[in-house]
Amino acid sequence: MDGVLFHGMKPIDGAVQFMDAIYDYPHVFITNNPIRTPDAVADKMEAIGFTRPNEEQIITSGEATALWLSQQKANFRYFAVGAEGLHQSLQKYGIEDKDDADFVIVGEGAGIDYDAIIIGINLILKSRAKLISTNPDSSVDDVYRGKHAVLPGGGALVAPFTIATGQQAITIGKPNPLLYEIALQSFLQQDNAHDYQFEDCLMIGDRPDTDIIGAQKLSIQTALVRTGRFAPGQKLPKHMTAPDWDVDSLKELLKCLQ
Ligand SMILES: [Mg+2]
């Protein structure tokens, strides 16, 4: 979403028109960012000029984590470290229990501290809780205390737990397949979606290393827009298969699709 539809609170030129043009096609929004709930993301989109999507169309890595865990174990018990949106998603499907958790979940955003690390690593080492990470990003660009800043991503925040326990986390967000799989499940629940497979879908993203490579692994068609991480003309990472569409913006992509 960020770098494709908007930068912070500013819609990207042509993005609102693009979404209106594809409104009748089944679509979902996926984001590695677990900080806001789907409802809060829909509110934000509406506030900056987009037609408000249904909550079910927005798959954040926090929501996908909660849904995926509920499919592994109904009424799972968990200890979570992260922002409010992650906690709200988890509360819908699981039971918070810092003494006897099945899963220790580490999300991007504020919330981590020394106590949380100690509770989490003891659950993993002594109670055999599994370590879960919402998203693998090393760092993210965002606004912090009113100024642009580089912030630690989900991958950076789970590192103390991984190092202290020697347990690798199961990671939900892009480029791993789980976020896409949860998105496809949600997609198939929409009225106008038939028995679609990954091959029938188009992933539109701004990051070759996560959005595009993750989708290519699942045979999803891909479109790279150069309004976020990559600027027009910038070379793609080596050893990467080119996306099916490589366009400067959603405005240009809309012309290709018409
Ligand atoms: Mg992005």
C-alpha cells in the first residue's frame, strides 16, 4: 500500500483514479505493516480521498498473523510484543496468556522493552512456545514524532528473541508466502471472486525484494510501480526475474490494463 497508493497521508498521483477504475474487479490490499488494524487502514484511505474499502479487503501482516495462528490452533494462547493494531487483531482470535503461551508474537512498531524480551524468551525456552514474526523488514521509512525517520522493521525487532533462544521465527509478511495465502483466502470470499488461483491474480507493488519476488514465487503475475522504493529508470536487483509489468506509476499501469 505504502509507495503504491500513498506516501504517509498523501495519495500518490493517479492512485485514487486507478482504484476507482478497478473497483469492480475483486481485489485485496496487503501490507507488511501490522501497526494499524484493517479498520484503521480503511479510515485512513477514506480520509485521504479513496473510496473506503471493506475491512475484509485489507490484509495487514498483523491480521494475517492472527488468522493464520487461529488456523493452526483454535483459541490459541499467546504473548505478543508490538503495537496496538497487532494486539487488537490477536484478541479477536486468541487468548492472551503470558504464563502459558503457545506462541510468542513479535510485531513491528512500539511495544518492545527489556521485560517483554525476558518474558518472551522464557516462554520459548521453558514452555516451548513458537516464535512468530509479523514481517521480515529490516527497516522502514516513516514519520516519527513529526519527522521523517528510519525505523526498525519487524525483522530487526524479532532479532533479540532469535538470538537469545536460537529459534528461527515463522514469518508471515512478504516475501514469505503466508501473507499472500491469507490474502487469497479473503479474496475468494468476495462475491465477485470465482474459483481463482494465484496465476489469475496480479500483485502490484513498489518493492522488488518483497512485493515482486514473493509474488513470483507463487506464480502470481506482477507489476512494479516506481513510485516508492524504486524510482523510474533505477536498475532492478541482480539475479531478479523482471516483473511482468514495469511501469512508472499506477497511472501508466491503468493505460496498460485498458
Ligand atoms: Mg510498499
